[in-house]
Amino acid sequence: MKRVVITGLGPITPIGIGKEDYWKSLMEGKSGISRITNFDPENHASKIAGEVKDFRPEDYIEKREAKRMDKFSQLAIAGTILAMKDSKLDIDKIDKERAGVILGSGVGGIETLEKEHTKLLEKGPKRVSPFFIPMMIANMGPGHITMLYDFRGPSFTITTACASGTHAIGESFRLIQNGACDIVVTGGSEAAVSPIAVAGFSSMRALSTRNDEPEKACRPFDKDRDGFVIGEGAGILILEELEHAVKRGAHIYGEVVGYGATSDAYHITAPDPEAKGAANAMKIALEDGQVDYREVDHINAHGTSTYYNDKLETLAIKTVFKEHANKISISSTKSMTGHLLGAAGGIEAIASVLAIEKDKVPPTINYEASDPECDLDYTPNKPIDREINYALSNSLGFGGHNATILFKKYEG
């Protein structure tokens, strides 16, 4: 089996664009959540989101082409350009038949769908854009990236709600591990801060309504949490076969060593009350990487700031790690970025890899009131220094989809 390493990082997040700004904001405990600007949220129950500030698609994509893309594709391309630049890959010197693109997106081009449907109702079918379908469909992010770099290996989108990005990374890991690819662009992108998406999640009572204190609204594991905060962005990683990376002198951030994917088989939105699916995903990732549970130092939790997720993810961690659970430094970086749905796994994988490389644990901000059902070490409010050799990143999605990636500090 081939070894798989990370050689490029491209985060586009509500707290920073590019790995330096993103990491700096994580270490500062900066919140990227504010009143929605993408549309007027006045009539919505939840009026807040983690929006990407200062994103200009024309900085990455020719203006005419950008107009023919939904924002989720624009974000995917921009994140890929950053990750490719960071990796220093010379695309003229690689086998493009062995270069793939696998991304996650929970809802694809929902903003385009909403706008074009409004045109249909108000102006008739002839006014619907001929670019509507290729703008909306969720596979188009990888499609654009393959055309940009002439990558001719496998390319597809995984849609498993909030687990999409982590599943994409795991399946990319498998492709390289099994020898099918040398390089895979992976992660996730999402642009779902739209009226209908916010309304839909609000109707489920899934979103925080702490509208008067946006920066404090996302409070994972805190007793007074009242729902997640929707976010947008992209988290793109370059995975590469180890020998391929070493041969070209690449900087290696860390190694992917395990992947677990399971199903709750319980409910369309509610997690399994015994947390068996989430626990099994972590167990499988550890077994896949041949790592003892006592070796794990850090977990980037799914940590959505919803009552059931935080309670049951805590239970899952206790089930897997037993007495060691209290010794693990856990973070929910969603406390700062909000929940990027299908892109969450991408930006959280980047946070995990940087935590390993820098031996620093990002905080869970807004942790003020302890919850007896959430009684582990969530790294409250301030980052800490800690040697991290192994880190897990969890993503748990509607439909009962669970995914865990296990990262390791790189040793040549």
C-alpha cells in the first residue's frame, strides 16, 4: 500500500483566505460570524452566517467565466489555485492521467437554483439561463478544476451532507494508497448562504437565533448552545503519493494514515442516540492506520453547537477512547468559522494538519458554561501548545453519514 501525504493547502474561510490568515485567525480565536450580507435576512429567524469576506472571484477566474459559475464552483477553483500554488507542483512534469479531483459539496449550486427558479416564476421559462444546469450541478466544481489543469484521472463530487468533504478526502486517500493516482485535489466547497437554505435550516430549528451577538452564537459543547451557524467557503488539500512528493522535494505537512466511514441507519436528521455510527467511524480509522487509541493527541470535532450533536459526539469519543478520552485536546473550529456543510471537512482537515505541523491546538471559542453531558477537554477559548503526533477529524452528516480521517506527523 502506498503512503499518502499532504503537500498543499488552500483554505477560503470566513476567518481568512489562505493558510497563513486562516491559521492566524484560529490562533487568535477570531469569529467570522456576522449578520448576513448576501441577502436581506430581516424576515428570517436566523439572521447570521459565516460569510467569506473580501472574496473576489476575478482574482482567480477570468470575469466572463466566473459569471457562468455558481459561487460554490468559484470557491472550489480559488481554493485549488491556492493549494496548487502552495504545493509548488509543476503540472508540466506530472502524469496527468494519474491526477484526480474529488470534492465534497452538500448542496452544490443552490444559490443559482433559487435565482433561476425565481426567474421562471416571474418571467417565464425562456428567461432561465442556458448556463443554469452546469452552474447548479454539484459535480461542476471538480469538472472546472480538471479543465483548468488538464487533469485526466478520476474526478467526481461526493454529496453526504456535512460529511461530504471528509468522505472526499478519505476516498482520495484510497485512490493514492491503492496505486490508482499519484495526486488528488480534494476537500470541499459550499456556498449555501441563500434565502431558501437559511429558511430551510431555520424551519428545522437547527440554526442559532442569537442574532444580537453573532460572534458568540456558535458555542459548541457549551451548555447554552442553541444551534449551528451556517457558513460558506472551501477547504482544498493536495494529497500526493509519498515517493512522488519526496522525489520533487515537496514540503510535506503531514500524512494521511486512516479513514473510517459508517452509517447510523437511524434517522434522516437526528444522530443515533447511542452514537454507534460515529464511534465506529473513529474505530475504523484507527484500525486502518494501525494506531492505538492512546496515541491520539487531538481531535477536530464535528462540534456543530447543536444539542444532540455535541452530546452524542462526546459519547462517541468516550466510547472509543475510554480512559484516554480525558487526555485528548478537542477543538471545534466551527465555533469560529460556522458550519460550512460540505466544505466543513476540508477546512477542518487543514486545521488538523496545521495543528500537527505546528504542535498547537486551536481553541473552541465561546465556551462559557459547562454541560455535564459534554465533559471532555474542548480547549476552551485559548489555543494551547501540545506535541501532536496523531489527530482525528470527524464529520457527521444528515442521513446518518459519518466520516473520520486520521492524520499523522510526517516522519521520513
